[in-house]
Amino acid sequence: MQASRLLGERFSMSLKEKVAVVTGSSRGIGRAIAESLAKTGCKVVVTGTKGAGETASEIESNGGTVLNLSVDVRSPESIDQMMKSIHDQFGQLDILVSNAGVTKDGLLMRMKEEDWDCVLETNLKGAFYCCKAACRPLMKSPAGRIILISSVIGLKGNPGQVNYAASKAGLIGLTKTLAKELGSRKVTVNAIAPGFIETDMTKGLTEKMIDDVLSDIPLSRLGQGSDIAAAVEFLASEEAGYITGHVLNVDGGLAM
């Protein structure tokens, strides 16, 4: 416990006064990441298609610095406006956490083309827009960080989620290529592949579905948003400065 606390303090010291943007931070994993980074002393930009008001209020109530923006990651114009707002407010960007995502599940033979397009445009193309817009300010940072939130589904697939799996697998390819492109500018690029995390998306699962999932997880529990947030803190910190192009599974052993 003491070692964990001291390590957390080290992360906090290296992240203090950094500026981080977390897309899709109105709820679930994104909200957990944003609130966790704020506690380290990061100035956090929270986003959602309608803003992330509750997340921003929670950060402010705990004494954090936050900028709440309404952003549609499918729109390059919206992303460019986000970057302008960040520059006007803080004058810098150090960390991009690309988390915004949606699901529209269904078997391939019955999947509508618009459901495929919606998921790929949000989860993958949205990350492309964010990374492209963030490259220049991150290269000006002494320790720029890009962290893409992929999924265990992108590694092992899942029936009924062909669009989601393809989008999350695409993020892994994006991660590894960007790591090679930006490494010479001291920007690290990594991905996190969460397993089954307790969020609004998993609340609709039946008890049997949960039991089936747990039977495949060596740690025998669903993950929490805090599990993903802790991994983001590490990858964003100075202590992870020699890690790039890596996919960190935070899944209780599910993808082994």
C-alpha cells in the first residue's frame, strides 16, 4: 500500500500543470480518466457531443482546473475548434487521450451499412482527426503523449461486434504507426485495451451474460473505470517516457 501511494505521488508530480484532453469524458471510462488526471494536478479538457458538464462539475468541486467543450469527433471542424479553444485557454497541450466511442452491435449478415459507418467514423476516424490535430502542439511539449483507448475486442473479436472490433483493431495499427512517425519528436503513442469494464454499456448485460464473461477472466471480476484511469496515468507520466507503440491490456487476463 505504501509503495502504491508513493508511486501515485510520483505520477502526480510529473503530471502537475500538464494539459490533457480526454475525448468522450461525459461518462464511463472517459469520465474516470478525466477525474483521475485532474487529481494529479493536470489541467483537463473534457468533451462530449453535448459537453461533459457533470464531469467538469466534479473536477471543479475537487479543486481541479477544467475546460468543458462540446465536441463531435466525427467532424474535423469541431476538432479544430477544440484545439483552438485549448490553445486560447491554456497555450499548450501535453496529453491526448482518445476515448470517444460508440457501439451498434449486430451480426454481419444483418448489419446495416449506416451502423458500420457510424462506429468506424466515431471510434477510428474520430481518433484519426484528434491525433492529426494534436500532433503539432504535442510536438512542442517536452513530453507529448497520445493514449488511444482500444479494446480487448479489437484483439480477440466478438460475435455481433464486427464493426466495433474492426474499429478497435484499427486503433492498434494507428498506435504503432504513429509511434514510429512521432518518436523522433519525443511524443510517445500507446494504446490501452480494456476488458469488460463496469459502465453504462455493460449495465444491459443479463446475469447469465455476466457469469459467462467472468468464467473467462482469470481475476474473476469486471474491471472498474479506475483500473483504466490508473493505466492512463502511468502512460502519461514521465516514468513511461521510454514506452511507445505498446498495447497495454487491462482486462483481468481475459485476452491471454
